[in-house]
Amino acid sequence: MKNSLYYTISPLLLFLTWEILSRTGMLDIRFFPPPSSILYHLFTESPDEGIFRDIVASLTRIFWGYLLGCLLGAGVGIIMGLSPFSFRLIYPVVAMLYPLPKIAILPLIMLVFGIGDLSKIVVVAIGSFFLVLMSTLNGVRNLSPVYFDIAQIHSVGLRSRVWHIVLPGSLPSIFTGLKLAIGYSLVIVVAAEFSGANEGIGYLIWQSWETFSIKSMYAGIFVIGFFGIMFAYLLDSLENRLVTWKPSSYR
């Protein structure tokens, strides 16, 4: 309950300030309509415009891309952290590809995978992959060597080391990557839907901008913001359940 308040108070204050500034004329309502009118449009008129179809389309692309990218990123990060040879072999490629803007390679991805959902899933997966990989790698490499020395003394196998030492010990870093990746996934999927899509929140925002449907555009932005808060809250709650040794001041 306490944790959930952190995710509601500041957004409510932001919307309240926005509402007051719009109602008092300090903001031009042609470009910054009051949040109350946007929410009214979202729940009354947007369903007729097909916003639920757009939400389902975007969430489906995010789910599969995020899941694939995070699983691969965590797996490769653990391998690189445990094997110096794998690190020397893979890290130069990661260092070369990581800085590339993922949206910049979207045209290439669309050439390979087509303009349908698969290209959007792939670009989300690529963006999530690098963030989770780097966070996981950092977590594994920062584990105390004492744990591995004890495991070696007791002849603990590789599988048990990964499951009982590496994975639990690097969970805080992995969750950092997961949180960064979900926010980045929302950004990427919206940008990817600006072109080569006929449904999705990004498509809705772009079409609303082209037709100057300001409230519909803000409705799409509000939906993305809502999912950003919701996913962050869910990941925080999951982390607090799994990483019980985290300092209480952060929980």
C-alpha cells in the first residue's frame, strides 16, 4: 500500500497543476487541454475510435519483444560474466552494436522481417536485450569471489552455482536492467508504430497529430504513461518479493 502511494501522488500533483494552469488560461487549451477533458475523451470517444484495438496491438508487441530480449540478455550476460573467454569474444560486438539507435535500424529490420508485427517485436527485443545484458553482466562481475571459492571447496556444480549463487546475487542488477528495458520498450514500440503500422498507440498518436486531433493524441500519450507507471510498479513489487535483502529504505 505504501509503495503504491509513491506511484500515484506525484502524477496526481502533476495533473492537478496542469488542470489549474489550463483552466486559468496560463496554458493554451488548444495545445494543452485540461487533463479532465482528455480523460473524458479517452473513456467516452476514444473507444469508438478503436483505442482498445490499438492498446492490445502495442501490448502484444511489447510483451513478446520484451520477454524475448530480456531472456536472451540475462542468459548472455550470465555467460559473459562467468566465462572470461566469452566476455572477450562477445563484448567487442556488444560495444559496437549497443550505441546504434535501435529505431535507426528499423528500416533494415523491416526489410528482413517485413512491415508487420514481427519487425516491431524484433526491434523491441533488440532494445531490451542490450540493457538487460549490460545490467546482468555488471551484477555477475561484481559478485564477491568468496562465494565461488566456497562453491569450489564444496565441489558445487556449474548449474547449482548459477541457480544458487549467480542468479540470486545478480538479481538487483537484473531488475535494474528489466526496469530500464520496459521503459525503453514503450519508447521503441511507439516510435516503430509511427510508420509501417495500421494499429497501435504509436499509430494513434501519429494519426491524431496529422489530423490535429489533440485530445486523441494526448489520450494515446496518457495510455503510454499509465503503462509506464503500472509496469514500474509491478517490477518494483516483484523485486521487493524476490530481493528481500535490499535495504529497507529503498523498499
